[in-house]
Amino acid sequence: MDYEDILFGLQPILNANSIKDVPIQDVYLQSYITVMDQLAVSLRAPQNRDLVRETGLLTQILRVLEDTLDVAIHEPDNINNLKYWQLASELIRCVANCLVDNNINRKILLKVPESSPIPAKVSKNPLLDYYMIKILTFIEFTDQNEDTMRAVQLRSIVLLRNLVLENNAYAIRIAKVILGPLLTYLRYSEHTFHEEPDNMVLALDLLLEFTKEISTGYSLDSLLFLTRFCKRIATVVESLPQENENENDDEGPTVGDEPPEEDPYSEMLFSLSESIEVVVLQQDNFIDFESSGISKVQTELFITLSVLNGKFFANKLIVMRRLVSITGNISAIPTNTNINDRPLCYEVIKESQDGYTIAAALIILSNSINSKDDATTILKEITLDDVINVAQYIKDPLEFQGYLDLLRKLINLSNAMFLSQTSVTKFFSILSHCSEQAQFFPNLSELIDRLLKKSITVLPSNSLFNLLDQEDNNNFMVKFICNRGSFVSCLLMDKLLVAKKETSPDALTQLWDTIFKIEDTGSSNQSSNTNGISIPFLFQLTKTIGIYLHNCVTTPLNENEPNIVFTTYFNPIAEIMNIIIPLKTNTDKGSESVYNNGKFIAGMIQKLLSTVEVKTPEETKLSEITYNFFNDN
């Protein structure tokens, strides 16, 4: 830049004792604006930002800016008031551009010595603590001043944003003062944001910067405003070709730059949704989530999800997941009963085909269940089939979280018996699909296993047997169960053994192979002398073996059908029995139950071996092991 020319053009402003002493007639004002425009543009170059600091120009501009704002704010009836605001607008623009990626200039603004580290607290600053508040909360526009005042507000937002970008200490300090005024600015811009969308992108980006650092300034009313604003933005987002989706790296804007090429509304959604998420995650101690107003928040989020569902826009996956997460986090707060939100959730499940909206409804309903009575109440409004069937609209694997948890809480012995075979088949097909997705989304695994364990327990044996007996489904069902590990394979084997029907030998072999891999998914309630196997799993494993052996005793196997205890799985069963024997001296209920199961197995083995005239070496060894359960020594 031609620094000497710029400095010369600003001399009348810089040398005056007061801005009121500066000639401000139109011809002079236009001259100042032209020079400051040149300065602002030149400050896009990093070396020029250093130059204005080193020559003292930045300090002088800050002094003149405060003086100009003082006159503009406190002398509203001054005949030149609008001109002072126009001058202030250009000065703010220059200061904002000085701050881009320049910590030393930021310290100049905050009056912090250059050699000092960025402080956690900064002394009072008239520009930040007074004038910026006045600017952001200015709402009394006239036909004459509206364009000027909106430019002042925008440039002030850019100044604040460039000041706090990647400076947490500054952001924390300034957010305490500016967060409220910024929310006021957003409230009064809610209905006109589409007129200057690029400006709103910057404002919401600044809101996010502040919210990440301090979110205690939010109330239920401000949360409701943000969700309502999110809905308004959603209505104007336009679908874009997929190839247009890309991520923007934020380098800090300079006033006067070209607007971003991306759809500004999708950028607004991205920043605003993240701000809401941060507020919800941190606000359980500040917002009254027992208030009926929280249902209004959830309703706004549901509408937003529904509006956005059929659109394609930049970062849609992130935004949609975030909105679902927000509804879920609100519903999970202990003080929120979610009872008022149930009717909306029922309607969505019965009528909607929007996957993310359905996912939100499922999470809220699941979090509203705290007792058996809650589940009963919900089942009066929707059926298990209603819930099972909505899976056809779920595409994103993460949407299944509420689905899996709600089904686990709703299914029970009373209603499981009334599920048709078609519904049972569909149900396990969905679980199998979720299991395949769990390798990419590990958080699903625990939900799948918890639902699977309960559903196998409560479903009638015949329903499970019929599912395995269907030729077209046999491979999928066995593969699915075996992939979920030894515990659920034990549960399914229990049901098949109780059914006492002839199951495919290949299916039984796969299940037994999985069972005796002893893939214990439980890590709690382990005994020091059980080789790292949890007591709950050891109890289930011995229960399954006991049922099988009891069947062998009461219904002898065919001559050509080998007994798995004495042949294929002799070694793991012998190992299990040796693990159980020392539990005799344990006094905890879990160990006692496992030992009793082991003793029952030992009794069954003794009965089966009593009819064998010539024992194999394996049978002899097993006989000796099981004898220890009845030997008091």
C-alpha cells in the first residue's frame, strides 16, 4: 500500500483533539471513506497489519474510533450523527482487518503489553465492554440510517470474530459481555436474515465461538429462540447437487472480501446446530427442563428435521445427526420426564417416513420409560409392530440407537407371544443389519446385544425354532447369532433345547462351536479363580450345558447321534468343570449359583456314564472330575 498517501489522507482525523473538530461535510466525509477503504483493502496483506502497528497508526485509529462512537451514541440528535456512524463503520472495518491472524494487534486493542502472554482476564475496555454492546443492541432503524447501522453491526461482528478466533482466553472474556447482546442482535435479525445471509453466517459463527467457551448465559427462552431460528433457516435451504458439498476451512474474514461460494444457509445450519448442541450438553444445571416450554423446543427440532429430510445440502449428515442428538440429549436429562412429548412421538412413528424424525421420536420415547407402567402406557398408543416397521425408513445406522433401546424396553413375555412369524423374521433381519453396521459404529453393539438377549429370552421357543427352520432364513439367522458371540448363542440354544424339536444339525454345530469358544463379552463380576470368565456368563454357559444333558438323560440320543459332552467338546467342558469346582468355597450368590449348576451337570454326566460298560479315556477323566462335586474331602 502507499502508506504515506493513506497517512496523509487521514491527518485531519488523526490530528484533531475531538472528532467533532473534524470537517465532516459530504466532500470531506467521502474523502475519509475513500482513504479508509484503501487502508482496509491493503490490510488483507499480513505485512501491512504489522506496519500499521509498528508506526502507531493502529493505536491512533482505535482512539479515533472510540471518540467517534462516543459522539454517535451520545448525541443522537446531532445533525451530523449519521455521518459519524458512517465514519465509525469504516474505522471498525480497518480495525477488524488489522486483527486477522495477528495476536500482537489483538493485544493492542485489548491494551495488553506485547511481551505478555494472552491473559485469562483482561481489564475493562470501552470499545468491547460498552460500544460493541450498544452497536449490537441498536434496533431503532430509520429509512435514513438502516443501511449504515447494519453495516456497522456486521463489521463489529467481524471485528469480534477476528479478535477471538483461536484465542480461547479472549473468547471467554468477551463472551461474558457480548453473548447477551449478540443474542439480541440475532433475535431482531431472525425475520430478515435472508436479506443479508452472508452477514448472518458470520454472526452465527461468532455465536458458536462464544458458546463453546461459555454457555451459562442461556435460558430456556433463548434455547427456544435458537431452535425456532434453526427451523426458519431450514425452510430456505435449497437442495444442491452432491458434488457441490465440501467443507470450508475458516481463516478469518476480512471486511470487503467476496462472499463465500457455499450455500450460506447450510453454513448457518451447521454453526447454529452446533451451538444448540453445546448449550444442551452443558445446560442441565441452568435450564429448567421440567418446564412445559421444553416441549416447544422439541417440537421445533422435529419440524426442522422433517423440513430438511428431503433436501440435500452441505454437511447434511452432520447437521441431521446433530439435531437428533440434541433431541436425545434433552430427553435424557433426568429432570425431563418427556411425557408431554409422547403424543408427538406417537404421531411421527405412525405417520412419518422421515428417518431422522423417526429416530428422534424413538429416542424420546425410550428415554420417557422409567418403569413398567411407562412401557404399558406407550403400548396402549403404539404396538411392537408399529416400532418394528419404522426400520424400513431408517438409512443412517446411527438412527437405530433409539430404535434398539425402545424395543428392548417395550418387548416382554406378554406381547412377544403375539408377534407374527413375519414380524419375528423382520425383527431379526433388522437386528442382523444393525450387527453388520456395528463394525463401523461400535456404539450400536451394546444396544444390539441387550435387545437380543431380552428378545431371545421372551420370545416363544417355537417362534425362534420356526425362524431357524425356514430354509431361506436359516443361514442368516445362525450366522447372525454366532457373530454376536457365546452368550446369545447360549440363550438361543436354551430355547431350541426346550422346544425339543429337531433342529438342523449344521445350525446346532455352528451354535455349539460358538458357545464353546467362550467369547465372554462381560468384563464385570469376575472371580479371581475363573480364568477371567465373568460369573454371569459362566452361569449362563452351565445352564445351557445342563439343559442339554438333562434332555440326554430324559430322552436318550439315537445310537448314531454322538453325545457332545463325551466327544466333540470334551476338552472345554472338562476345563469348565475344573474352573467351577473351586467355587464351592465362595460365599457370593453368583458363585454359589454357578457351583450348583456345575453340580447338576456333574450329576447328569454321572447318570449318563453309569450306563456305559467300557469307558473311553475321556469318559474316565470326566467321571473323575465330576466325582469331585460329590466328594466332601
